[in-house]
Amino acid sequence: MISGISENNRKLLDNLARNREGPFSIKDAAKILHQPEENIRKTLAYLARKGWLSRIKQGLYIIVPIGATNPQEHKEHPWIVANRVFAPCYIGGWSAAEYWEFTDQIFNSVVVVTLRKLKNTHMKIQGTDYVIKCVNKKYFENRKSVWFENVKIFISDPLQTIVDILDAPYIGGGIRHVADIMQEYFNSTYVNDDQLCRYIKQRNNKTIYKRLGFLIDTLKIGSENLKTICKQNLSLGYSLLDPKVEAQGVFNSKWNLRINVRIR
């Protein structure tokens, strides 16, 4: 329940609301309000106890909307939280696939691709589970900014989403779900073979060509030209179709893959 608020603290909240969309840190608030961080730290903690702010994690807050039914349980949208907590980052994998309408499956967790080096690749914040993939800068060449609830966030563009899940099928929900996403992609208006190949080349992982070619071949999707390009760019040796699954199954010499998950 929200408790009463003094005139000074109301002005403080109004100032924060005008100058900051989405989550803000103690440092952000101190800069906006022109006050020492230690003073702001105590003020924000007090306002959170009174129900005017909601704490996302230590040192990170959001303003609770007036009229919120359960202020203490108020939560920011998980994508907005992710773009603040894990920055520099973007929403990717199955979460981006949902956004681009490549899947109807509803996942209870959010995939975040970040440049930060984190020990924990699974986190829970405000009740939401996050699956985190830590990467280098080449992954960030094709992320896209979108406005989400008046906050600018980053998400992988449609083709980057496809390359990401072929590179690491687990962030696409496993290779079986990746196969479903690929079928929807090839039925969408986003198909662009030339650009897709440029993205794959940027990634410098030829296993992507193997998985893409195999799925095109097996599911009878995509173009013959794209399948030919995949065939011309195979690396030597066998790779696992799904690297998160036990190394078993037949060896496919056409695509240099060990088929450790049955697609069809």
C-alpha cells in the first residue's frame, strides 16, 4: 500500500518521471536531481519502503504508477528491465522470434544477448527468468532499436534472429523449435537470401551453413540457390545439429552434421 508523501518527495518523483523513462539507478537519480548519491540512496530506499518506488534489483528502481492496485508488487516490463540491467544488450533468440511473429509458442523466460561477461547465464529478476548469452561485438552489428512502452530498447532484427538461433540453437528453444521458426521465417516477408548470407559471413561460424542447409533440405523450405551457397561454405569435420544434446545419432555426410535430434 502506498503511504502519504511529503511535498518535497512528490516534487522529486515528478522530476524523475519527467526526465527518465523506465528503470533508473541511484547514479541516474543523483544526476537528475543534482544531489549527492549517498543522500539519494537513502531517499530512494525510503520511497521504495513507502510504495512510491519499486526496486528491480539492488540500486535500480522504477516509479510506481498512481493508482497501482498492489504497489509493492508492481513490475516493469521484462524487456525494459533487461535492456537496463544487461546493457549493452539486445533481446534475442525465441523472444525476438515472438516479436517478429516467427513463433506462436509462449516462453516464460526472456533471452538476452549481452556484451557483459557474467558468471550466471540464468537470472531471475522481479519474478522473470532471463536466459543470458554473453558474446563479442560482432553479434551487435545488426541489432535494431524499437520503442516499447515509451522506452527505446534493442532487439535482434529478423535476419539476425535467424542467424543467432542457428549459431546457438538453445536460445531458439532447441533445434526442433528452431526448425519451426525457420519454416515461419521462409513464409514471411522478411526473407532476404543475400542479406542473410552477409550476416552469416559476419558471424564467421560455418556450422551455421551446415544447420541452415540441413533444415532447408529436410523441411523443403527456402531456395535452391541458398541451399547451394550453404553447401559451398561447409567446414570440414562433423558438427552436432544441436550442441546442447548428447552426441549420438547418425552422421550426415551431405551437411557434415551428426543428427543427434530428429527433426522429422
